[in-house]
Amino acid sequence: MHKVAIVGRPNVGKSSLFNRLIGRREAVVADFPGVTRDVKEGVMLYENHRMVLMDTGGLWSGDEWEQAIREKAEMALHDALAVIFLLDPREGLSTADYEVAEWLRRLDKPVVIAANKIDSPLHEAYLAELWGLGFGEPVPVSAEHARGLDTLMERVLEHL
Ligand code: GDP
Ligand code: MG
């Protein structure tokens, strides 16, 4: 099954998006010992596509984005075919966001950049800054209000 990882600094809403996309239909299917215990996986069904979604939240628990964490993350993402790079642009971009962006560039996997917490169209003004990260057009989503999820998944499917 194709794997898609959700990546981003703490608190941008990775787990909220993961839970929203997985829904209540599917239970978490894997919680491997070792490296991937920091990654929660669940089977997601979108239209006719079944895929494994990964919430990488557990990888980012350290205060610093250190070499050891990077290596763990690289192992965990080894078989991901695409990455959803999630940001919270309402707070402005942080150093952590830029570090993740730089790391993702070197990782060289297809990246779909998504702005979370865009709860209403009024918030779309926050998107402009995200173009500067160099991953193309950001998809506005709201994990909490289930906005933009179809657009996000269509963009992800382009890479599977
Ligand atoms: P994670 O650390 O990246 O996994 O982020 P969480 O999923 O735990 O979410 C962090 C906080 O952001 C929580 O308080 C969520 O309720 C909140 N949050 C997540 N998605 C949204 C959203 O779409 N809109 C708003 N307003 N808040 C959100
Ligand atoms: Mg989380």
C-alpha cells in the first residue's frame, strides 16, 4: 500500500489532520517497535485509493531538530511516496518551519505543502508567505472544520 507522511513542527495540527483523514472507519494498524514507534500509521480510504497515512508527530518531541532525530525521521519516511508538509501560517513561519523545509528539500520526496487552521476564507491571506518555502502552491486546509481535504488529497494523489 502507498504510504503518505504528514510532517511539520509540533502543534501545526498533524494529529488533527491524521485523525480527520483516517476518520473513525479505520483503526490505527501499526505501532512498530523501534524507529517507527514515533510514527502512527493508519489506513485511509480516499475515493478508490487505499493508502497508509503516517503521523510523524512523535519524531518532533525533542526541543531541537538534532541529527539523531533527522536520521530517525529519514528512516521512518524511507518508504513514504509523498509528504504532506503541514504549517500553521496564522502564527507566521518559525525557524523550525524553515528547518523542516530545508530538511525536506534534501530528502527529495514529493512534497505537498498545506496550510492548516484556515478555518474560513478570511484566513487565506496567510497563504502568501508559504510560497517562499519553495514547494509550490500551498493548499489551505482546516483539520478542525474539514475544509480543503479533497483538494489536499487530489494533490497527494498526483504523486502516488
Ligand atoms: P500536532 O502537534 O502537529 O500533532 O498538532 P495537533 O493536532 O495536536 O493540534 C495542535 C493544536 O491545534 C490543537 O489545539 C488543535 O485543536 C489545534 N488545531 C488543529 N487543527 C486545527 C484547525 O484546523 N483549526 C484550528 N483553529 N485549530 C486547529
Ligand atoms: Mg501530534
